[in-house]
Amino acid sequence: MRGPMADPDPEHRSGEGTPLVLVHGITSSWRAWRPVIPLLAGRHDVFAPSLAGHHQAAPVAADTAWSVLRLTDALEAQLDAAGIGTAHVAGNSLGGWVALELARRGRARSVVALSPAGGWREPKELRRVLRMVRVGRAFAHHPLLAVMLARPRVRRAILRGVSERGQRMSPSDARQFFDDILGCSALDDLLAAIERDGPLPPLSEPTCRVRIAWGQHDRTIPFARYGHPLAECVPHAELLSMIGVGHVPMYDDPALVADTILDLTGQVDVDTRHPVDTRHARAVGRLRGVLGRVTQAARSGDRRGDQGIRPGEAARNGAPTQRAGFVDL
């Protein structure tokens, strides 16, 4: 496959309303959010930057030593340059981890973290994920990749690790996905820093509303192995399972992703006068046993235990989806 495609756009901004920042995962770019942006821009001023050190992102010093915290520093600088003080933040994978770090720094009005990275107990669990990322980069060099991606069934099989319905991604978007991998100059430094620095530090005191939504078919960091330790780091967060989607859900079900975000941002925007109830947040931390039901739901798809959001309601109707089908922990 050829080298990374040239794309001059380091970020995207559209829409009107309260600011909403979209943060992509490792080796990706702001383009991962393209299926969802039109569904969000009707209610928010959407700012989707490519993270520093990633494909076609704004340039930084060549000798930058990357880490999750340094990546968050760079994103804060991007927000400052865009004139954004605080904002709703939605992030996927590594972007979910960065979104939680923004909350720690007081830059988030709310956070929706979609299958966020940053949770593991044993080094072997981390090594498994790092190995998957490196295999993905190696595969991006395959000389016949573009030919293979042109076939829907093959495209779905190739993308199965990150997407439940990879055939919904167009051949050109799938090529962009792999071009973004090749263009991620910060990858080796980031992986080394994550291995050195360890998982997400506890975020025990709530600074804003946080929703953690895990893909039911996440094969990259499945909830049963990575969601429990992540949730323990953010004990006040809402937890729910997104039905029928994988690790990167934006192409699997754009309406469901939009609903998951808009439901929370809508609640926060309705009345921003009330601060986070820290007593409630601490009470939530005493109910972690319910997590077992979330895990079972994510594994079995049992509709009695699923915390799925009704797809399409908020995105199509401009109103928050009804709270049927998911549990507030």
C-alpha cells in the first residue's frame, strides 16, 4: 500500500450550540467521527481535531516526547487556539482516556467515553493491546490492502477487530483508516509511555457528568477484561453497553453514538446551574457490584440486562432518547 494520503485538514469545525469536542483513538484522526458529526452539529458547535502526533495533525516540535498527559497538554493548546474554554467532550478508545484527563483538569462540561482505553490490571493485558496495535500498523503496509478493502466481505473481516460492521465503511474511508495508521508519528513513543506510566489514575472526585459506554462487541478492549478496572478509576460514572457495535462504533451505528452523546449533553445543557452532586457520586461508588450485570449483558446480549440506548431517537428527533433499556449505576 502507498504511503499516507495527503489531507490538509488537521481539524473540523461545524454546527451551532454549546461546544462539543470529539477526540479520536490512537493511530486515527478526526475523520473517524465523520459519520456522526452531521447528527451532532444541529445541537452543538462541534470541534473535531486530529490529536498531535497523528496523521496530518498540526505540526509540533520534532523532538516531542509523547505520553497520554503530553497528548492532553497538546489538546488543551488546540482548544485554547480554537477559543474553547470548557466543552462537552466525547472520546473513543485513547480519546476516551484523554477526555477523562480533560475532565480532571476542569476543561469538560460532560464526558462521554466510548470504550475508553486506560484500564487494565495485569501487564499481559496491556501487552495484548499493544501487540494488536503494532500488528495493525504492519498490516497497513500490505501491498494488496487497497484491493482487499474494495470487497465488502473482506473489508468486514479485515476491520473485525475494531468494527462490528466494517462493510459499512466505504473502501475510501477504509483506506483512510489505514493511511491514518501509517501517518501516526507519535505511535512508538505513545505505546512506550503507556507501558511505562501505567493505567488511568483514579478520577474519584467528580468534576462533571461522565458516561462510559462500551461496545457490546468490542474485541480490542472487551469490557469483561478492561472495563472493570477502568470503571473503578471513575466510580461516579454512568455505565452502559452499546448494543451491536464494536470498539470504534462511529461507522457501526452513527445514530446510536450520536444518541449516547446527545442524551447526556442535553441533560447537562438543560440546567447548568446545578453542580455535580458529590454525595450521589460517592453513593454510586458503593454500588459497583452491579457491574457484573453489565459484563454479563455485554457478553450474552441478554435484553433483560442490556444497557442499550434506543438507536436514532435523539439524532433524528432533536430530543434526548428515552432512558429505556439502560441502568444508571
